[in-house]
Amino acid sequence: MKATVGDNLHVHSKHVDEADQIGEIVEVRGPDGAPPYLVRFKGGHERLVFPGSDCVVETPQPRQGD
């Protein structure tokens, strides 16, 4: 798994009644884009994440007109 600052980390829920979490990667601490990542989630809290198989890195698409 590789990421850059500004990518999103999408953590898929493990339970039916639990929402997925998506946060912005604000710091990449591993070499060449590797984990761990410092991620800012909704509400502003930040967490150091070592992503597992339930996570994917998503590069945000530029909005039309940007």
C-alpha cells in the first residue's frame, strides 16, 4: 500500500450497522509512501494508522472547474 499526503484512507466497516470511516492522510511516515499514516478523520481527530486489509487508499479526483 502506498499513499501521498492529501489522499484519503477509506476504512471499511466490519459490521452491518457501522459506517465506513474516511479520513485525509496528513502525513506519511513510512518510506516511499508506505504506512504508517497520520490520518485526520471527520470531527478533526487525528490518528496514526497502520492500515489492514479493510483499508484502501483513494486519491481524490479534482472537481470540475478546479
